[in-house]
Amino acid sequence: MDTVELVYRPTRADILAGILVRERRRGLFLVRWGLTGLFGAAAVLAMTASNGSAVSGVLALFCAAMIWSIPRLQAHHVLRTVSWQGEYRTTVSETGIATETVHTTLVQRWSIFRGYREARDHVVLLSRDPNILLVEFLPKRGLQTEQDAERLRDLLSRQLPRI
């Protein structure tokens, strides 16, 4: 049985990569950028209008910044939730993905995922549910060799569509 093992500690960048792939797949990045632009424009209008209020401008600017930062805040929260578990040992095989830490063991069958997307530093797997609530990221830095990266791509492509 062909298996690939990754050993890593999750980072904020790993989690953010997964969240951003999920956001793009769901089309939420358009909504987020649209609202950021809308509140940014409102801030500029409020601050430049002759009868505008500085408080309104600052509040609109704050809203724009908060909307823009939602994925980063989510990544920070998830990291706080999982970082205490320490090192992750993830095994990708023909049957699915098994992740083990000192405190937990999680086994996910391929049927839970709709597909995967590969980025420069990560492979992100997205769940099959309509809202894509589950995002699994596999940081390539956890692989031992470049051959492991090729084997991982081959294994994933046999099990899931690339999306």
C-alpha cells in the first residue's frame, strides 16, 4: 500500500492558506472584497465631505479593516485551538488521511472530501458538504523528500479531483 507521511506543527500561514482556498471556492472572497471596498469608499466620503463626520469615517474604516481581516482572524482562532497539540503526524494512504498527535487520532476517509487544490507550499482538501465546513491542509514542508511530494500528488489524483 502506497503511503506518504508528513510531520509538521501547524502554523497560522498553513491555516490561512486553507481558509483562503475555501473562501475562493465558495465565492466569499468577492463578497469580502466588495464589502471592504464599500466601507473603504464610505470612509473616504465621510472624511472628505464638507459636512462629514470624522467619527463616521473612522467607523467605516474600522469596518473595512475588520471585514478584510476575517480570514486572518479565523486562522488565528483555529491556531489557538489546535497548536497546543504539538507535532502532527499525518499519513496519506489509499484508504484516507490519518492524523495523529500526542492527544488525538483522526481518520478521514476519501469520501468526506470533494477535491483538492495544490498551492506552492500546501495541498488543501475541501469537504463534500455544501458549506465546505471542513478544510484539511497538508503543508509540503512536512514531507521528507521531493519524491514524497510527487507520490502525494499521485495518490491524491487517484482519489480526488483537482479543483
